[in-house]
Amino acid sequence: MVDQLQNKIFKIISNIVDDNNIESYVIGGFVRDILLKRDSKDIDVVVVGSGISIAKQVAKKVGNLKVSVFKTFGTAMFKYNDVEVEFVGARKESYNRNSRKPTVENGTLKDDQERRDFTINALAISLNNKTYGKLIDPFGGINDLENKIIKTPLDSDITFSDDPLRMLRAIRFATQLDFTIEEKTFNSIVRNKDRINIISKERIVDELNKIVMSTNPSYGFRLLDKSGLLKIIFPELYELKGVEIIDGLAHKENFDHTVKVLDNLCRTTDDLWLRWAAIFHDIAKTRTKKFITGQGWTFHAHEFVGAKMVPKVFNRMKLPMNEKMKFVQKMVLLHLRPINLAQEKVTDSAVRRLLFDAGNDIDKLMLLAEADITSNNRAKVSKFMNNFALVRRKLKEVEEKDNIRNWKSPISGELIISTFKISPSKTVGIIKDSIKDAILDGEIENNYESAYNFMLKKGSELGLSDTKGYCEKF
Ligand code: ATP
Ligand code: MG
């Protein structure tokens, strides 16, 4: 165990706590992660005494580092070579029902381990010289690490009711580490699920983001569903569950499909917001579904209705209401376009329109569209993938030729106004749009001269006279 405590800081702490004649341990996530050989950065040190005083002494010794002290929590931390080292006095906690903020008193190492959420997060390693490197594992955390089990150290009902955020942490750790939640612990989440309502939306989103950034987020979303938490924290996603059958025809199970798309996308991108776009891409399917005799199930306009839902759900869940939301909204709105294109003849003008609408997000949109193919029919999937490859080639070709990604009209509104001596009006928009359409449809080239001539032609069709030309002639 000793050789796993490689950071120089541990020996320094060791000498200082010995000089002070108090016990100290490295504890929690850091210990779990070194045992799992995962990257672990932040170090939590528990001191049976004053964490603040030890933090100050250690910081002074390693080079007069600046210490941030949080008196109310009895904690202090400093940054040492990019690593945050946090010191806390061992403590005992007691909770009241309406808050996740406990009353705190000084305690022993055991008390401190008991207040931790899971057995695998309650492991401690001694830092005192005499027992340096000794593992203290009162709840069988090592066993649970080996068997990949998430389990609370004490009665789960108390642990979860005290701080309901722990229910989400259980699901988050299970997803990140690919662990199983012990049955008793899981049943307790089911019993306590409604307690999640005392947790702030921001905290909930933090945990959801960690689930979304895991290798297989579908596992986490299925656990959220099974526990009953999904229905409470994300009812719109829950709403996608279930299959209806009419005239012997069933539609896709849209929750299952959505989380599969999410997993697929995780193979090709680490972009958190593109991953959220996968979660939202079919969010309006239940709301738009209709059975049409002779045609089967349709989800007409689900991309439009879905895009409209994005800001509402983001706002309620306290996801950011900024350009990230706008990006997710745009992806939802456009998610069917590449596949529709791949199913038709891939014309230059259709490709130009897609490039124009997606702009710089075109590559991300293609990843989402590819991840969206979850059919079990191998032949169908491989046909789509071939068509996508063709779409990608065309996208590249057309972009090189026509430069549509960040397209700006070669003709400004002002030029239209001054050319025809008209006031700013609807007509200006009509002419501008017709120029855009002509370029995207390949009717004219994407340059000033062609666009200018087209503008004159369009103007005369609308009964406007080119006053500039007139003046120049006379
Ligand atoms: P990560 O840093 O990946 O989120 P972590 O386990 O280090 O995982 P932190 O939130 O950094 O999680 O917390 C550090 C330690 O503090 C945990 O390992 C656990 O022992 C304890 N802890 C954190 N949050 C809670 C909680 N809500 N209830 C009980 N113990 C907690
Ligand atoms: Mg941590």
C-alpha cells in the first residue's frame, strides 16, 4: 500500500502530524481511485484534531502556499502542483429531515468513515509514521471494490434520507465504474426516491453530467428509471417509455432507443452537449405520435416540437440557458436531415442547404445522425452507413467548391435599398431570400457579380427600377 502513496506531500504530512501528536489519514475518493488504478487528483486528508491547523503547517513547509480556510466547515485546502489537497477534522454528523446540511461535532476516524456515502468511499490509509500505509477498512470496502459493488456503510434508509443526493451518487458511481448497486441499497433508493426533491437542481445536474460523460451512460439512465428517480427529475425522458400496438403494429421503444443512441455517440465524441443532444433528439416522440391506418406509426414534426421543448426543460433542470442550449436545440431540430438526405439522391443543392443550416456544427450533426441508427437489421445499417459516407464526401466537395458553412450573402440589405431607392421593408427580405435560394439551389454562383445581376433581375420582376443604373446611363 505504501508505494501507492507516491506524492511527496504524504511524507511531509506524516512528519507534521507526528510532531503534533495527532492521527491523520488519507481518505475517500483518492484511496478508492488508487486502488482501482484510476487517475485521481484531489487528495482528502482527515485529521483527528484541527484540520485547519495541520493544513497551515503543511502548506508552510512545502513552500508557503496559500491556504483557503472554510471555518464553518472546519476545512482548509491548498493547491500543490496542480493537486488540490483538502484537510478536514474528523467529524460526526447528525441530520434533520428538511435539509442535507448536518449538525457537525468533532469525532473519531470511525465516526468520519461512518458519515461517508459508500463502503468504497470510506477507505482510509494511515499517514502517521508508525502505521504509515496501513489500510483502515471497517465496512468491507476492499471486498466491495473487488466485487464491484456500491453499498452504504450503515443503514441505507438513513444514509439516503439524511442526504438524498447520495442516491444519485450511487447511480453515478455505478455508471462511472461499471459497478452493481447492492440489492438492499438499491431497494432503499426506490423507497427514498421522493426525498430527491430537497436537493438543488444544480447538484442534480452535476451528477447527471457525470453520468452523461461516462463510457456507457445508458446504464445510469436505466438505473435512474428503475429506481423511480427518472420520473421525478426528468419526466420528459421518462415519458418516452413504453410501446403501443395498434393493428398488430408496434412502434419503437423510444427510451431504449434514446439511451442506445447516447451510448453509440459516446464511441465517437466526448462533447458533453452533443451527448445531451442525443438525449433530447427524440424527446417529443410520445407527444407527436399518431397511428395512421395503412401507414403505421408516425411522429410527424417531432424534431420541431422537440426543439421547442429544449429551452423549457433546460430551464427547469437548471441546465445552462446559453449557447449550449441553443446548440442542443439546433441539433434536435436538424437531427433527421442527414438521414433524409442519405435516403434520397444526394444532390449538390440538398447538400448546400444542409451545410447552410448546420454551419460549423455540421460535423457534430453527422455524428449524431450516425449514432441515431440503431436498427437490428444489419443490411439496413450497412446501407445507411454507406450512404452517410457518400454524404460526407459530398459535404466536403461542396464546401470546398462553394464555401457555404459560414455563408454570408454577397449582397447586403443596404445595397438592395440604395439600388432600388426603397425604404427598409419586406421587399428587401424577399430579394435577399431569393438570392440565398438561388445560390443554395445552384442557380447562380456564390459571388458578388452573379448575385448582383440576380438582384437586378429579381427587382425588375417585382416592378422596381434600378435607379443607379438609370443615373449611370444618363
Ligand atoms: P469524484 O471526485 O469523482 O466526484 P469522490 O468520491 O472523490 O468522487 P467527492 O465529491 O470528491 O467524491 O467527495 C470525496 C469523498 O467525500 C467521497 O469519496 C466520500 O467519502 C465523501 N463524500 C462526498 N460527498 C458525500 C456525500 N454526499 N455523503 C457522504 N459522503 C460524501
Ligand atoms: Mg473527489
